[in-house]
Amino acid sequence: MKGLASNLIENGVAVLHYADDTIICLENDMGAARNMKLLLYFYEIMSGLKINFSKSELVMINGDDIVGKAIF
């Protein structure tokens, strides 16, 4: 997966953490977003922790955010 600003930083910025929040940055690619959600489900299964998808949000920059809301 390729993060944002790959023209400035090699492979781009993909993950930012602060306290108990995580921001995952991906290029405008619905397939990559679906794969990320699948990886998060696997993380839940392996760690026993839960990701609250009802509090999660997908924001597309320069994209169609109506399509993005269907993933989460």
C-alpha cells in the first residue's frame, strides 16, 4: 500500500498515531481501502482487541466520499 505525499517522502505517509487515535493514509484506491479493513479484521482476531468501526470514518480527499462511507 502506498501512503500520501509519496512525491515528498519515499512510499508516502501511511500511518499517524496520537494517544488512542490512528490515522491511516492511503491513495484514492477503493481496493486498498477494502484490503486495509480486512487487515484490521485480522488484527482483531489475532489480538483479541476490537476496532469500533461505528466510530471509524473514511474521508476521501479529492474523491467521492459517498462511495467511501459504504466501506466502513
